[in-house]
Amino acid sequence: MRLIQFLDERGMTRVGKVDADGVSTRLVGEFDTIYALATAAIGAGQTLEALASRSLGDAGFDYQTLLRERRVLSPVQHPDPAHCHVTGTGLTHLGSAATRDAMHKKLQQDTEALTDSMRMFKWGVEGGIPKDGRPGAQPEWFYKGDGSIVVAPGAPLPSPDFALDGGEEPELVGLYLIGADGAPHRLGFAIGNEFSDHVTERQNYLYLAHSKLRYCAVGPELYTGALPRDLRGSSRLRRGDTLVWERPFLTGEANMCHTLENLEYHHFKYAAHRRPGDVHLHFFGTATLSFADGVRAQASDEFEIDLPALGAPLINPLAIVDSGFALGGVRPL
């Protein structure tokens, strides 16, 4: 099932089910947000699909019009953005065949000769799949922010004026809600643009945490149910009418050295990540970046991440914004 959140003609948030043709959407009438729908499903012991199907009405909307008018929201939002955790894992994807071959050659080196990144990647290749009921290797993990840093499909992706770069990262995102008993519930998956400052990160790997504290985009659809193991899409950068860059990208477990179960375990094993009522948006990583090809995005450039199996593409323009803070901005009391 493909679900969206959108604004109706009165500006009220509604929930819709996207039809298989991708042209129209039917209203899920009982609920005004997917958060409310998911909370009710957990409480009733039902699946998200079952409760949404039971609540489908006859009212319909033109999906393409909603997208064109930028009335589609991110799929899951918490009423209090501070209770939405946006995080991710890296070094999880095998990448293209050429990249994989190059990586495998490097993995033949003595462990002491490897960089920290390659050493962690090797751990994932060798042990990222749980065995005999035991968790696999820990992945790289990072924090991006709370729900206030998630922008809707079509909305500008703000890059602060102090940033050295603002580049796309086409990724699969897992969307979760913690039940009243502290159990994480996966609502489904969505397309994500993890958006990072790659120049800052390349200066020193210890700057990775700084480079990830940026806005991101998720959506437009929430894909429920079993996820295909092999997902193939395209990542594009447009400058006006010019296609500046385009590359295919692969995701899904067939293209990863970690299973999703392993990545989920290592995120939710921390008690602070299992607080009842909280929402988690977790990015699962990528192997495809325009920055890696020497491309630098400019203000007003448009990122397009197209993963057809998960519905309509995620499109966002880049905006450079004032950070709103300067040296000496802390006030002593």
C-alpha cells in the first residue's frame, strides 16, 4: 500500500491511499495524519494496511495536482517535532560493480593498512548479516536532527550560509513509531534525500557529525508491506532546464552488506530510542553521490530522487539561507 499525507483545499491535513495507477488517491477518512492512523493500528493490534483499508472512503483527489501544488507533506510527522528522531547509518551499500571490485581489492590489505572507513566497511561485508540469532556487526551511525529538519516534497532544502557544500544523498528511509510498551513498529519505507555537507566531511572524518546536521527530505509516499530486495532508481541534478548530472543507484538488501534487521537492531537497542510515542526516521545509506563525480550543487538547483518501486520521485530545490547565528550570540545570564 502507498500512503500520503496532504493538505486539502482548506489547508487541513488528510491521509490518502495512492492508487496503483499513481494518478489518483482515495481519502483515508477516519484519520487526519498517518501518526494518528499508526497509533490507532498499534492500539488495535492491526496492521497499518488493514486499518487504512477499513477506513477508505469514496472521496478522491488528483495525486499529480497535489504534487504540482506542493500540497503533499512528508509521510510521517510527530505533533511535537522534538519527539521525531532523524538518524542514519553509513557504509552499508556495496555500490556499483566497479566500486565493489575496487573495495574488494582494498579489503585484501592487512587490516592495519585500512582506513577507519574501509575497516568498518570490511566488518559489514564480513559480518553485517545476523547469524544464529546473534546480531551482526555494528554499522556507522549518525544523528541528523529532530523533526524540524525534515522538509516536504517540493519544498526547498535549506543549506546554512556557513556550509561548505550541500549535496544530495539518495537513500531508502525506514519510518517507525514506538508503541506504548516501548516496542518499535516499522510503518514502512520512503524515498529520502539525506543531504549532507561533503566538503566538510572530507576535511577530516571526525567532521562527519558536523556534516550531517543539515535539513533532509522524505517522501512523498509511505510504502507499507514487504520491501523488494533489489531496488533500482536514478538520482538527478537539474539546473534550470539543464540536466547537470544523473546516475543510477541501487538499494535494498540485495545491494547492501547489512540486513535491514541488523541496522534496526543497532539503532533500537538503545533504551532512549524506544520512548513510547516517538517517531524515528532512519536513513539506510547510499553508494551514489554527485559530489563523488566532482559536481557541486548551486542555489536553486533541483535534486530529483526517483525510486519507482516506492512511488513518485522526491524533488527538492536547493536554497542557501542565513544560519541566524553569529559568533558571540550566546548571552550570559
